[in-house]
Amino acid sequence: MSEETTQATGSQEVATAAPAAPVGFFDSLPDDLRAEPSLRNFTDPVSLAKSYVHAQRMIGADKIPLPGKSATDDEWRQVYKRLGAPEDPKAYQFESKAMQEADLESFRNAAFEAGLNSKQANRIAQFLESTVTQSMTEREQGLEAVRLEGEQELRREWGQAFDQQVQLAHKAAVTFLGNTELLDTVELADGRLLGDHPAIVKMFANLAKEIGEDKLLGDASELVMTPTEAQSKISEITRQGTPYWDKFHPEHRAYVDEALRLREYM
């Protein structure tokens, strides 16, 4: 009997000593605060304290109220000024090596209308400068490639006579046009100048032949043959029945030597 009483008492003591279930931070608040939706985001006193400190610091901050949907441009202008926008577009200070002054003026006005501060405007100006510079570089590289392609075409056709033929074409252009301003200023659809197009250069080179190449270069100048002209001469020298094929003919050696000389222009 006493043993049973002791066991029962021991069980009661164990039950009394068991810890109670923990109460959550939100559940520990009074009923009126637990009904506050803004407090539901906090799970412990530390997070609530941090939020409170942050709110206290913001009370003294210089806040900028945003205008409503029906706000006027002047009302927005006041906001832009508070955010650092200048009073006048001319206050934006930036220079450009790639953009013309007229373009910079237009950008200043656009930046002012958008309400950009100087830092924002400068960042965009730097981006535009980089974009324009890259575009100009790529365009110049493309134009140079097209110009070189045309030059190579003429070099293949004229061979050793290239420099002389270009000189003749230039002199013929001056003779017919009075100067080369038209050729040096008119830009074609592909971007190269009129005077750089191989068809135009060949046209004036052919006109030089009509005028007389010796008149343009002077009587003392020796004309350099083009590969086409050299081939024509070789065909004439080596045709059947000429001394070129008769080794006993007294002019045979002269014909062979001339054919070999002409082949140097090929």
C-alpha cells in the first residue's frame, strides 16, 4: 500500500516538473496588438527592434513626396531638382570627340526634359560616345576594305602599269573636269568616294588614251604596258608565220627577246 502510494506520488512529481510549451513572440502579444497585420512579419523582439530603429532614423530624413498621376510638368520638375537635376540644360558639362556640338546640344535638352541629374546624363553621354566611336570605326574599316578591293581589282588588271594608269586617269580627269573636286567629294552608296571606284578610274584612263598618253605624261616618259596590252603584243609577235617560229630568220632572236620582255608585264 505504501509502495503504491510512493509510485503514485512520484508520477505526480514528474508530471508537475515537466516544462511548459514555449510561447511564440507573436502569441505573447496582447490581443489588440496581435490583430495588427504589420506585426505579423516579426518573429522575435530583435527583428522588431531593428525595424523600429530604422523607422526612427527615417523620421529625420529628407523625404521627397512623389506627385500623383495628374501632376503637371512643373511639379515633376521640382522633384527632378530635388534629385539633382540642373536648373538649365547648359549646366550639363561633358565633351565628345565623336559627337558634333549640335548633337550634344540636342542631348543636353533631352536630358533636361527627362529630369536627369549630372551623373546620370554623363553616364548616358559616355555610352553614346562609345557607341558612336565604335560605329565610326567600323564604318571606316568597311570603307577602307571596299577601297582596297577596288584598288586590287585595278592592280590585277594593270599589273606594273598600275601607278602610271592611275596618274593618267588623274590627269585626264583634270583635263575634262578642270579639277578632281567632284571625284574627291561625291560619296557613293557604299560609302567610298566617286574617284575611288575602279570603273571611274578606268573610264578616265581610257579617256587618257583618246587624248594621247604622251601628251599627258610628256614625250620623255616611257609608257608601261598593262598585262592586256602586253598579251596583245605577244600574240602579234608569236603568230604563225612570224620570225618567232623560224630560228634561221635574221630577226628570230629579236622576236624571241621581245616576247620574253613583254611577258614581264604579265
